[in-house]
Amino acid sequence: MVRGYDLKQREVINVSDGRRLGYVYDIEINFENGKVESIVVPGPSRIKNLFGRNGDIVIPWEKIQRVGDDIILVNCDVAVK
């Protein structure tokens, strides 16, 4: 079992292009069924602007291929500039 805090310590890598997307900083949970809906990684504009969620990369749980000890591998089309 993986805890939410443990997910926030892992780097997210997109296997479709090998790009490092960053570290998980938020998790969206569906409290009705108790499942993680998605993970959130700060986008490039988030680093410049500390407020707001514009530019964040929201990755649905279905796009996660593997959760390892140090990284999370995802397979999704993400436009990161």
C-alpha cells in the first residue's frame, strides 16, 4: 500500500517521450469510492506563479503505468513547454 505523502516524494516521468514532468504536489481523491482519481504535477507556469492551478499537469490515475520506489511512470500526451 502506498500513502499519499509517499506519492508526493516521487518524480513523474512520461514514458511516451521520456520527459521528466516534475514531482507530485497534489492528489485528487474521490471520497465516494475512496480511490485516487489523479495526481497533479506543477506545470512550467506554476513554478513562476505560486498561486492558482493554471498550467498544472493533471494526470488521470488510468494513465499511470507503474509506481516505483522513487518514480512514477505515466503514459500520456502532455504539452509541456
